[in-house]
Amino acid sequence: MRVLSKQLFSATRSYLNRSTRLSLSCTTLRLCSSAAIQTIEKKVNPFGKLNINLPYNVEIKATDPHKYPNMDTLLVKLFSNEVTDMKDDLIKVDVSDVTQIEALENNYIGDIKCVIEVPVRYDIDAKTVGEGNVAISGLISSSINVQTEYGSIVGAKLQGENIVFSSSEGGSITLQKGVQGNIEINTAGDGAVTTDKCAGNELDISTENGDINLGSNYCERSTFSTVNGNMYLNNLHLNSTIDITGTGSLKICKYLIIKTCLDGSLQANLQDGPAKIQLVRLTGDSEIKSQNDVSLTIPEDNDAKLILKASKLYIDHKFTGEYSDDGKQFVSENTGNAFKVETNQSIQVAPSDWIESLGLKQSVKKH
């Protein structure tokens, strides 16, 4: 934290104190497009906690450290393009103990958006109702907990010991520009989850029918679960568990594809959807159980010990090993970590350096 001169500090404190005394009494406001219809500024503890309970769209971000170097200021503004005549305040802010921001009216009014700026090291517990969306960015916190009903959640550039994003009625959840911590994400209905880069100790993502799209994952332990959603998992590192519990209709499940660039270990329990998995390196014993086709793309020099069981096996000739008498089981000659795959449908195995490996069976043409 930079040291202010006495004169600058005095001027800053005078300005902040004057601002916090601004009257928020009942007034009629006429506003232009995106005008603020309510503004509140408060002094707070630099390492406090903020509870939010609002029926509006909410944006939470860190205060500008150059403008507020003491990290002790809370800024709250309400914006709207539709609401042009407000006779009463819509929210109240209480900083007597844990900082609280809540609505004075429970109903959603117009297109109101609440923009909240807090010190960068602030814990957040935010809840919106109805279709209220939440965007949160740029914080380093012990705890970040965001809950919506139908609203979406977007988190970006976050670090926290525990980060929980939850949507009870199917809002989509997006992580951008890196999120680090123990991360839990869940949504219901058709709500989808999209992430950029995740890092930390644990990652837990679950949906019902919505897709899961993962950019890169560097969490020590990760769990991905869905009922009927599609999973697209790229750059999957360390230890991962995948559970797809649904037995939905063919229309839903025939599009279910897990395409994983796997550099770690994997435990997967799949149902009716096909799986496509690209292996880079296996760092621990792994197992996949499926009720549908499984396509594996594996480097020729990988030392994973393949243990495959299926009604039909289509294994490229470059992978050597022994077949069972009925041709439904295959064990490779390698002696590395075990990679067990079992399905009552087919398993295809092809070298990863051959572009068309996932579309062919017994042999592959090299480009």
C-alpha cells in the first residue's frame, strides 16, 4: 500500500467523509440513459465481509486501488434505462457489523443493475432472486459464495480459499480469465457451465441437462457430473472423476461426447453417451465404464497398460498385446499405469498422431 502525504491523505479523508454524509432521503430522479438512480458510499473494514440479497442484476468488483489506497471504501450504485421516477430508495446498506446490502422492495423493478465496488480482499456472500444475474471479478477472498435462481453467474480473475457458484433454477455459469481456489459450481435444469482456466486443490462441477465446457484444469482433484448434459473437457490434468448418471433418451444421449485431452488419471462412470478421449499421459491407474462406444486416441510411445473389454474391439495394429479367445478382451504389453476400459458396445484405439484415428476401425491412413 503506498504512503500518502499528510495533505493528500487529509484531502482524501475529507472527501470520503463528506461523501458518506450525502443524503439518501426520498427524492424524485429524472435520468438519462444509464444514469445512476441511487448512489451510496460507506467506510468499511478493509478485510470484511459483504452479504448481498437483491432482486436485481448485480456486478461486484474491486475498488480502484489508486483512488482508494486504504481499501476501506464501499461504493454502491444503481443504474437503469427504464426507471426514471424514483421517490424512494430501492436498497439499504448497513455497515454496522457485517456489511449488508439488501432490497427495500422484494420485486424486480425494470432493468435495474446494482454495481458494487468493495476492497479487493473482501469475502462475498451474494444472493439474487428471480432472473437477477451476478458478475464478480478481481477479488482475493477467503470465501466467495454466489447464488441465483434463474440468473446467470460470471466470475473472472478470482482467488479464494472457497469459491461456490450455484444456480437453483438453471442459470448458466461462466468462469473467465482464471479462477483459483477450492471451486464448486452447480446448476439445475438446462443450465450450462463454461470455464476458462481453473487451478487449486479441488474442483466440483455439476449440471442436470446442461453442457460442461472446460478449457484447462489444474486442480489436484476434480469431479464432473451431469445427468443428460454434454461434457467437453480439454487439457484435463491431475486426478479427475466423471459421473454421468442419466439414462435419457437417444436424442439427448446420442450427442453426449466426452472429448478429453487427458494428462493425469481418470475414473469415469458413463451411461448411454459415446466417449472420445485423447490421452497424453497417464499418471495413475484409471478406469472407464460405459454403456456405449468408446474411442481412445493414445500416443504410440505411451507406456499405459491397456486392459480393454467390449463386445467389439477395433485396435490399431501398432498397439501390441494379447486378445482373449472370443476377441472381446485385450491386454497390451506395456507395464505402466493400468488403463481399464469396459463397455457393452465397442472400443476403438488409434495412435494420437494420426489425424483420422477417431473415424476408423482396424486401420488408419496417415496424412
